[in-house]
Amino acid sequence: MPFRLSFRRGLLIFLLAAAFAISAFAAETVAGVVINQTTGRPAAGDDVALLSLDGNSMEVSRGKTAADGSFQLRTFVLGKHLLRIRHDGLIYQQEVISGARAEVKVFDVASRLDGIHEKVTITKIESRGRNLSVSELHSIVNDSDPPRTLANASNLEILLPPRAVLDQVLVQGSSSQPEKVKPKPVAAGSRRYAVGYPLRPGATRFAVMYHLPNSDRAILNLRLQYPTDLWTLVLPESMDFRASDFRTSNKTNFREIMTQQDVKVEALTHVPAGALPQFRISGSGTFPQVDTRSAAAYSVSSHASSSAAPKAGHDTSQPAGFRPKLRRAIALCGTLSLALLTGIFLARRRLLRRRGGRVD
């Protein structure tokens, strides 16, 4: 009897040791470091979690960063994972592969910041049956120094025109995929909405879509929350545009950049925050359909030095080739096409500086 008990005990210990050895051998490690870009030092004490990407986003490991910002997480799931880090109340996520080493950049948070502005703002309007469909595309840039994330409940404020209905809001961060967000009304029955999506250093792009009842003549009073380098109004060529701001004697605020290929574009440069000049639109029309394969193949850089003669009667203060580039970008712009127009605008500024020309 003692022999049997001893044998069974030894067998159990052997099996447990073997199972432990096999588990240790099968386990993978995801290691890395978290750097605080605001201070330039390692981020110590941040929560770190590893999630599976098999559809259920199950947490497989958890830990904290060490004093030097490093972390090590074990997983028995091979392949891709989602690394999630919480720093100063905000979540940072990126895909990692088991066995690989990751470097994550985080920023301290502030509720107010200087250096927030827009590079490009596009307002697209078309007539769809009984409704006017409006898309506002904002490229908001955080140039704070030192770099910090702006986090408050009103990072994007939306003021709808009377009788307008908000359809949806999309947002894309500097290193994320577009996602749908739900704005919150400032007050019950208010036309003002707020989006609290954090503005990290770099560009954050918003697309705001709404519609309002169509009428023979619609007068729009739009507002900008942040100053913008370039504001454009994009309309089908069949629709009529009139500057009708009687609050100012200056009737030359808007400049027609382009009327070509069934699209017309009015523009303002260096626009401060606040109310935009009032304008009136009438008529009907929709934008032409665009081949998505052409959009995917389009490259801003490939057209940076193209040129074309300006159309007679149009504003010639723009450099040769700017209108064709803008036309192509607008023709190809989808919900989040701000990246294209931003690239064109910046390329234009660099080109003018090299040539010693004027930058509007």
C-alpha cells in the first residue's frame, strides 16, 4: 500500500511538472515600452492590457509599466493582439504580434490648449429631392508645445441650421480607423451638439453630415469653432451661389476657385473662428459618381508639380496648377477626403515658398 501511494504521488507530481513545462513552452510574450511624449520620459505605472483579436476582444493578460516604462505580458494565443494602454485617463490602442516588441507613445492631457486650428475645412452641399444634404469635413490640428492631448466634452461643437436634422458624425484620429461617434445635444431641443473625442497631437478629422428641407433659396449662416487656413464650399455646378452677407460691406470675401467637371468651389483663406460670411444657394443638383478605383490610385504627391492655364474670368492669384489639383481632390473626396486636400494645400504652400511667390 505505501508503495502504491508513493507511486501515485510521484506520478501526479510528474504530470503537474510536465503540464507546467508545456505551458511555459507554449506561452508567448508581448514586451515593449511606453514613452510619455509630453515629458520625453518613460511612462511609469500605466495600466497595460492585452486583448485577443478573434472577434470577442477577450482580455488575455494585464499588467503595469515599470519605472522605465517597460512591460511584459504573457499570452497563450499566437498571432495578432490588441495592446491597450491607459495613460492620464485616456486609452491608447495598437495591434501587436505575439513575440514582438512594441513602442507606444502617449501624451499628458489638458482641458484647454493653445495651438488648436484647422488646416482645411470643406462644406459640401447638394440637393437630393426635398432635402439639402450637407457634409462638413474638418481637419483639426493640435500643434501644442509641449505636445498634449486636448480632452473636454466640447472638442468639436456642431451648430445646425434651423430645421436641420443631424444624420451622423465620423471621426478619424492620426493613427486610427474612421469610427462613428454620437454627439450629445448641449440642451434638450438645442441645435447645438458637442463631441468629446480627444484631440491628440497631429490631425484629427471629423465628418459631420446633416440635411434640411430644400427651398428655392437657402441662406446659410455657418460658424467655425477653430480658425482655418482654407475653407471651401463645394457645390454641383447646376446650383447657384450668392454671397449675401449684409452685415459687412466687403462683398469679395469669397473667391471662386473652380467651375469645372460639374463641380464649383468657393473659397476663403485664413478664416478666424466665429461666424462665416453669410451666403445663399439655390437650384438643385448632385455630385457626379466617382470611380473608387481611381480614388484609390490617386496620389497627391504625383500631382504636386502639375500645371494648367487658369480659366478666363477666374481669380488668378492662385498658382498655375492649383485648380486642377483641387478639382481632382474634390472629385475624389469621400467622407474623409480631408487628407487629400490637406496634402494639396501644404504642397502648394511649399511650392510657392520655393518659388518665392505669394501664399494666400
